Amino acid sequence: MTDEYLVEKKNAYLAECERMGAYDWRYYYIKYAEFRPRRYGKYLWGDYWNKPYEMSVLWTASKESENAYQPFLRAIGEVDRNDLGRRIVCRHSYIRAQNDCYAAYDLETGAEIARLTIPQNDDGIDTEDRIQLASAWLSKCDFWFSVQPNRSISGPWSKNGHTMSKGEGMGRLIYNCADLQHGCAA
């Protein structure tokens, strides 16, 4: 078995997932390096059968540690090590990756302030690449916010204070501008 053969198989599998519009967790594992930490290769699911996209990559041989992380978050930003890598912390909010969405919450109250719903089929399998959707969602932010000291990313938490669709392939974005402490352009 050669490297060329493996690359060919990998590319064929990814192309088939894209053609079929079916992106299970294995697609992400193959496509994104954040799913393969080069240590142990162990993963933790709280409820694999019902929430296959809610997983953690373990850094140690047998348990979660501050180096564990949610790979669907790590692929789009710097995760909070104090929360076992299960969120991206911003100045006044944080993002969590859930089985069917990315959601932003107010850091002080814990109230949800924004949501990107991931399109899924009747079997609960993504029909679009959630990491690409989330990256596009975050890139449309009207303001910058600090993730951790000396790091920053952008994100489109809201516009106009109402629910709207962001065109084909963008999922459903729910937002409420009034909940954001740093505002956004109307």
C-alpha cells in the first residue's frame, strides 16, 4: 500500500460524501487535521448514537484533561482549555458546537444569543460541511472579539435583530442584535 493509494482512497471517499450530501463524523475525521491529534487516537462521546457530533478528542490515554477539545470547535477557532475544549470564549460570549448547530451564549447569563443550525437529513447526518458553514458564519461578523489574550477571530452574531436565511448552503442563522454587548451593524 502506497501513500498515493491512500490519498486516492481518501479523496474518493470525501468526494462521495460531498456528492451524496452526507457528512458523518468520519468525513470530518478524514478531512480535518484537528480530528487527528497524533496522540492516542481516543475520543469521548457522551451519547454516540443520538449525538454523534458531540465528541471530544482526548489528549491523554484514558481521560479528559485541559488539552482535550471538541474538534468541531477547534477547526474554527481557539478553544477554552479551562472548559476541556468545549467552547470558544469571546469577550462577553462563548460558542459551543452541538449535535445540530453552533450556538453562542452570553458569558454572564448563559442565555443563547445566536445560533447557526446545521442542515441534517432524517437520520441526523449533516447534509453540508458544518465546519465550512461555521467558518463562513464567523467570517461575516461586523465586529472583532477577543478569543484569548493575543488571539482574535471574527463572527457574524447578528444583524437586524431577526431570523433570516443566509442563502443556499449557509444553514439557518438565528440572531438577536439587542442581546449583543458590543453591537453590530444594522
